[in-house]
Amino acid sequence: MLVTFKCKAYGEFTMFGDVADKLIKMMGHSGTVPGALSAEDVPAALARLKQAIESAEESEMEIPAAEENNDEEEPPISLSLRAFPLLEMLTAAARENTYVMWYEQ
């Protein structure tokens, strides 16, 4: 499943469903798709998401580096990097006092 996020204040983007579901729940939403945040709820959701990402990254165990001979294995992508477009969208939505919505692609 793919989830697309949309907002008048920011460009639309799509991410994998498992990551989107985790981030939606970190914002304090039930995780339902489709879903939305009203303009009034965006600032609180942004604050919850930032706090949850910080907490998750502090509690992550250190991942051992891949063996030098294995060029096919890529390093893991951090949660904060995956969340970057959503954080930017929520920031823009809060600044312009508009809603954010998401739906299954």
C-alpha cells in the first residue's frame, strides 16, 4: 500500500504504507487511511510527531555497520529522514493555517 499526503500549503507526496501508518500514529491520529487533520489540529500533531521522532531515535539501538565486502546492502534510512517531507508539510500547513489529508494510492 502507498499513502499520499496532500495539503494546499505544500506539494503532494507519497510514501510506503507501513512508514506512513507509523508516522500518522506518531502524530496522535488513529492511523486510519484515508484521514485528515483540521487546520486547528496541525500544530499539536507537528509537536507530537517531532517529540515521538526524537524519542524513537534516542531509544534506537546502534546498528552494526555492514561488512565491507557486501556492497549490495544499503545502510538503513532513519525515521527522521523518512519523516522529513511530512514534517515540512505540517510546518507549512501550520504557517498557512490549513488542513492536511492523506489517502491510499
